[in-house]
Amino acid sequence: MYNDNKYNISCSGKISKPIVDSIQGDNTIYPDNPILVIDEIETASLYKKKLKNFGITNIEICNDVKKIISSLNQKSYEIIFLDIMFICGEELIIEIIQESQGVPVIILTLKNDLDTVVKYIKIGAFDYLSKSADESQLFTSINHAIEFRQMNREIPTLKSHVLTNELNNPEAFSNIISQNKKMLSIFKYAESIATTMYPVFITGETGVGKGLLAESIHEISKLSGQFVHINVSGIDEQMFADTLFGHIKGAYTGANTQRPGLCECASGGTLFLDEIGDLSMSSQIKLLNLLQEKQYYPVGSDQQKRCNARIITATNCNVDQLILKGKFRKDLYFRLDTHRVNIPPLRERKDDILILFDHFLKMASKEMKKKQPVIYKELIQLLCSYSFPGNIRELKAMTFDALSHHKNHVLPLETFKIHMNRQNYTNQMDNKKFYSLKTLFKSLTELPTIKQVSEQLIQEAIKRANGNFSLAAPVLGITRQALSKRLKRESKNN
């Protein structure tokens, strides 16, 4: 977590749910602010019944024209449904829309009178519905209105977090070891979005801590349900549906008992789908439907269930490239990307390397019941010169491996060098990672000589190793003695 002396942090309306998220039989009042239906008592009661089918329980009816304005002045509402045929007088309708003060007003009409609708939309009405509209149209309109309200609530919170360096929930990030300013900005943003129920899309290379950040967001959200984590990489269509949605007894051969899916296990909590970039196209469609409808069918069942889990996804892939290649659905991406968080790789937060190394060394010493060894400056230089393609996970593995080989009071360099040399060789054998070297000279009209390239390469390696030949040599793939000979030869020739 962000290292700030003030917090002593270690290195290292309420739309709390979409409208269909309430489970049948739940007595929770939702939303916090009531939805107001202004209409005749009989028609309003019908709408109240429909709204309850969507999980909305906080509903008020007003069938007294004289009390409308006073009600708007005395109480905050989430949405207002207004039957313009019930209100006699255009001036009162305009006054209601203007007095709503940012509350979405949905106009109800007996017929689709577009001229009248356009007039009220221009004045400030949010949407309109024909009284004969089916439940799916009603659902869509309410969902958009509640999303609009929530977004408006988020803006001041986001602004306040941008303008301050303080964290409201530093303890929630205690498992993320960092003192980097970029990471502090991420923590602040995570705090500002944690209490919404919109999807969060976390990107970043393997090993940067995407899962830890997802857990922190869940903790800050104060959701009553569990945090459920699944890696969806390599899961086929049938297994994906069964894992997420569950199945009923007899759904397929071997389904001898009913099994709840992860959507149900994460009810009222957070469902974290890791490696979402590897999801098959058919499974992407299922996930898109879940996000759009907030409902699903267990495998083998014709009884629909509602999902009231907050969805967080993560990937180490470049999703824009996947979309261009036709491997990831653009409409799913837009659904998942309501809130985007990109975690920088360790090589871009070098100020975190030493505190992470110290943290993992203490952890390894405790687990292996070994005395914490002495660290030489050369090892610190070696770590800071390395690019860590595996990020924090790689640093942890290196540290534990080095301590397991440790026998005297000093932690040896050799274990780290062997790992780094092996990783550098692996990277060079990886065509994708080595591609930039293949195209290095394409933009040049005249090629440099081998001598010029060799000299420049050696100087760059020494620079990155802070002048330490023992650290620069492995990066170049040669021994320290060979590097010294090259430098002496160049010095004589110059």
C-alpha cells in the first residue's frame, strides 16, 4: 500500500445494485430514495406492482395535484414517473420538471405524441414511455435513469479524490505493497468507485496485483456478500455456463445433484473474473447477456434467476488489439469498461522494488525459519537494473528461491543472476518480445557499423547497471572478463 507518514501505510442514489438485483423475498428497501409515481391511484398501483417485480420496494404514489410541488421540495426522489394526462395544465408539468432538480423525470403518455414528448424533453424530462409499453421497455428506461443518477453522484466524489492526497480507507490496501505516486492515484480512484455497482475493468501485465486491487475494491464497497474469484482462461462454453450459472439435478450426465453457480455464491458481493481476455466468443455472449439483463438460467433450468453480484474483470491482454483481430466483442468491452484501472508494471515503479524485496525477504525468512541475511549493495543495484517481466510475482519467486539456497549470513548474487540470465534468454527466444529488435534499424537510411552498435550497446548496459560491470555483463550475454577486454580494446583504438 502507499507509504505515507500520515497513514503509516505499509510499502507494499446509492445505486448499490442494479434494479433487478434484489432477490425474491428480500425485505431490503431499494433504492434509498423513493421512486415517485404521479398518476391516478389505480394506474399508479399497477406501476408499483411492475416496479416491485424488478426488485424496487421504495415507491410512493401521489394522486393529489396540489401536493406535488411541496413533496418535491420536502423529499429527495430517485426517479419521478409523471402522467401528463393526469396533470391538467402545461405550466404545472413544466414546474414539476424544473423543480425536480436533477431527478430523472419519465413522462407517461397514453399515445406516442412525439411533438409533446420532444417539447418536454427539451425542457428537461429524462425519458418518455407509452402506458402500453412492455416490461422490457420499462426496465430499460428505469435502468438508464438510475445509472444517470449514480453517475451524477460519482462526479463530486471523483473530484474530491483528485484534489486530495488522503485515503479514506488505507487499511483496505494493506496487502498492496507500494510507495509509488501512480499507485496512490489508483487507490484514490478505487475508493471513489468502490461503492457503486458498475463493472470495473482492471488491466495490467501478469503479476502486477490485479486480484489484490479487486479484493480492495470489494472491501471498501462494504457489500454483505462474498468476494468470489475465478480465472476464466481456458474455460470452454459449457464449463463457463455451469461454473457461473450452476445447474439443476439431471441437467446432463453426471449432474446427480443441484449445484449453485458462482453468480449465486457471490450474491450481494463481488464476482471477480480474471483473464477475461482469454474467454471464448461464445462465453463472451453469455457474459454480455448477464451484464445486460442481470438475469441468467442455471444449466438445464427454465427458471430465471437474478444476479445481484458486482462484476469486476481483469486481463493482461491488449483488449483493443483483440477487438481489431475479432477475438473480443466490442459491445462486451463497453459494458465491462464502465470504470477502468490500469496497474503499471514494476519497471515503471522502481521505487517499489526495494520495499517489495524487503517485504518478501522477511516473509520468506519467517516461513523458512531462517535468520534474515545481510544484503550487499551490489544485489540492490542488480535488482534495480532488471526489467522484471513477471513483475511483483517474479520478484517474490526470486526472493524465496534465493533464500532457499542461502547458507551463510550473506544473500548471494548468483541465484538472482541465474534467474535473470535465463529470463533474458527466454525473452530473446520469444518472437513477440524480440520483435522490436528486428525492426530496430528499419527507419534508418544508413546502417551503423558493427563497432558503433557494439559500443553503444555496451555503454547503455553499463548505464543501466549504474557503472557496475558485474551487472552489465549478464545483460549483454557475456562474462565480466569479456566486457572488460572489450572496453580496454575500445579504449586503445580510440
